[in-house]
Amino acid sequence: MSGSDPDADLIARIGRGDAAATRLLVSAKLPRILALATRMLRDRAAAEDVAQEAFARVWRVAGTWQPDRARVDTWLHTVVLNLCRDRLRRRREVTSDAVPDLADPAPDAEAALLVAERGAQVATAIAQLPERQREAILLVHYQDLSGAEAAEALGVSIEALESLLARGRRTLRTRLMPSQESRQDD
């Protein structure tokens, strides 16, 4: 198959009904796909549904896959992004202000809570970014796609991706840095 796409052979095998190839592709791609969907939707159950639908689409298109049109990984990320966008558009309200019932009694519980709180702040700040900036940040920084792969998944030029990333990072810095006033109060 295609020498530039390590997954092209798996897709061809899936297209021929090879169940082992399906299992290999799912085991290789599921963790990253599930992580992306979870970060976008902030709902593990919905993310699992998206991952399941994405792999169902792989199975449906495998027989007609054209390796010269796109890399499998890039196409799969695009499918996941689109499925998440659809779910987010249908959602009216997103709430994730769940507070744990009990504090962790471990000696480093306070440090763990601070790390978790900061992670929640970052997740909230990312969720509040404009859609395209959020997607660019997630693909490059959390999915470890190259700039070219992320640009292709988003359907933009590399220059446009870099602009989305720069604006997104700037907004995140502004939202996550403590204000000068609060530092002076300390």
C-alpha cells in the first residue's frame, strides 16, 4: 500500500474483512481518539460514543479507502473533530463543576488537589476558546499531531494553523496568569 501512511495496509486489510486488522487499528488509535473526544466534550461517556462512531466509519469506508487522498490518522482525527462539533452544537449547556465528596486523606492530598484544580482551570480555559483555536490547541498540544497533520485535519493552511495556535495560546496565557492585582494583595 502507501509507503507514507503506516496505517494504509491495516485499512486495506479491514476493507477485506480482516477482523485482526480491525482490532490492531482500534487498539493503536483508541487511546488518542478517546483522549481527544474527552477533552473536547468533557464527558467520558459521550467521548466513548464518538470513538465508537468514528471506528464504525472506518469500518464502513475501509473497502473504498483511497490512500493517496489522506493519511488514515489525519482522516480519523477529522472524523472525531466533526463528531465532537456536532455533539457540542446540540448541547445547550455544559456543566462540569463537580466537587469531590471527600478530600483525599493521603499526605500529598493538598498538592494533588492543587494540581487537579489547575488542570480543571486549564481545561475550562481551553473549553472557552473559540472552536477553531480550541481544536488547533488540542490537536497539536494534546494529540501530538505535527503542524501539517493538524492543519490538514482542520482543513486550513499551516500558516492559518499557526495563527490559530498563537491566538489560542495568547488567550490561554491571559486567562490563566494571575492578575497583577491578586499578586499585590498577597
